[in-house]
Amino acid sequence: MPAEPLIAPAEMLVEDAPEPATADKAASSDPAAEEQSVPSPRSQQPLFDTRQLLTFSTLAQTGSFTQTARELHVSQSAVSHAIGDLERKVGCRLFERTSRRVLLTLAGEQLLHHAGKISAEMAVAYESLQSLRNWGQVQLRISAPASVCDGLLPHCLHQVRRSYPHARISISVADRRESLAELGAGRVDVAVCPGSEPDERFDRFPLFNDELVFVMAPSHPWASSPPTDPAVIGAEPLLTYRRHTYTSQLIQSHFTSVGIHPTIALDCDSVVTIREMARLGMGVAVLARWAIASEVAAGHLAWAPLGLRPLVRKWAAFSLRTRRLSLAQTLFIEQLRRTALDRLSSP
């Protein structure tokens, strides 16, 4: 099936419209009437009609009303009408008419420059809409931290695809602050991040809670004897999330509250890297229990409580309050909740 045209067919131009008034006919002895004959461009909404811009661009290329009419498959009077109406809208002449050729004025050259940009933007918009239509008009843009992207999203989105096999999915890896900024700017549909702090811009959908723990090689002394002394904990090289992220600040606040002054040996965005370095005995990591469950079960890692008081994160999905969730986005949030609870309930 052929694609629909970007610009409405030129046949839609009014064929029986009157010819544009000449300068002599438009002249008036009444200054007020003369001012009204060329209305201010700012008073016209919308200012440009895509059909008129098509006619204008074609006439600029051909330099002939007759040739333009032939290329657009309309009458010459329709071309004259479109150009005359466009000139009245912008308040100045766009072409100089001679007996042999139609030439652009300085104003016409300016408009032609912008008309090309307008056509290009319209082409991009058209292709974008066609892409959505071809994919079933379902879009799911997600922003989440690396741990969720690695550990929860693959299985979750596999289930979503069963209901929406042609959905167009994009994933952005980002911390809470970055995710909410993307959401606020309209660049993502759902932001998944920890934190229960209210924000009037967003709707919050609770997902799950998880506990952060010490993670170490099975041969590490803490694997058999969890530490409780703040001084002992503070002296151990610590592998943790990138500084200034929400979770890193949460860990630092927790340690401060119990009198622990940690020795940070590594801060990193990648949970996989932190986990592997802990397995190799390069330090003790602080990670979520569900993120290391398979390694613990396989005997590659061990874990211990984070001191005498547990540290729990509250995860949620956020969406713009001014934008209603689609069915696919709602299904994603519900499926993510189920996936997370399944992982948390695993031994």
C-alpha cells in the first residue's frame, strides 16, 4: 500500500477562487481600508498552510505558473489563488511577475529558505508517526538504574511482549535524579527508581522494597562472622555505587547514623563490576540481596547484614501526572512488580 503523501494533495486547492487582486485594484484612498487590505501576519493563525507552501516552493523552482499547475495537477487559477493568499498572509510580495518569468523577491528568498526547513521537519514528523503506526502504535520508553535493567527488565519485558508483540521499547540506564529529569522532560514514559519522596509532578506506583547487604567472597571472614563493630566495618575497603547517586547517598546516610566511617575503595555504575570485584576478594560490596541471589546459591558469593540495623530501599515507578498511562505502560508496571516479587521470594 503506497504511503500517504506528506503534504495534502494540491487538488484540494480551491479551483474557482478569484484571482488575487492587483496592486491597482487593491489601492484605496482610505488609509484605514488600505491597512486592512494587508492584514498583519501575527493576526493569522495558523500563518502557513502546507498546501500553499507546496505551491510556493514549486513556483520558486519552476518560475512559471503554467509549469507549476502542471506539476501539481491543478489549474493555473488555483496556483494564482494560493500564491495571492499566501502573500496577503505574510503582508508582502513574494514574487516579481514579468512577461516571461516569475522571480523571487528578497522576501520570497527568505521564505523559501524557511519553507525547506519546515518541509524537512514535517518529513521527520511523518516518518516518526509512520514508524509508530507500523509498530502497532505502542511505545514504551523506560528509564531505570543498571541493577533493574540487568536483573528485572529482561524477564518483565519478555512478558509484556506477549501482549504487545510489536511494541517499540527503549531503555535508558540512569540513576533516580537523572531518570526523573528525563521523565519531567517527556523523554521517557516510566521512570523506575528507589525513593518515596513526594513530587507533585509525578504519579507514584509502589513496586517493591529491597534490603541492601554486605557482599563478599565466600572465603572472607565476614561470610561466617558478620561484623557489628563500626571501627571494623569502617576499616574494610568498600565497593559501592557511584557517588552522588541516590543509593550511594542512602548508604552514606545509614553509615553516618550508626557511627560508621567507610573506606571507599571503588564507586561504580555497574553492579556486575562491583559484584565481580567482591567475588575476587578486592573488597566488600554493598548491594541488594536479590541482585546476588544466583551467585550466592552457586557458592560464588556470600552476604552479611549491614550492621545491626537493616537498610531498606522503597522502589516505585513514576509517570507524569499530566499524561495518562497507556495500557502497555500500565501492564509494564504491573509486570515489573510481579517480576520483582518473584525474585525477592526466591531463596
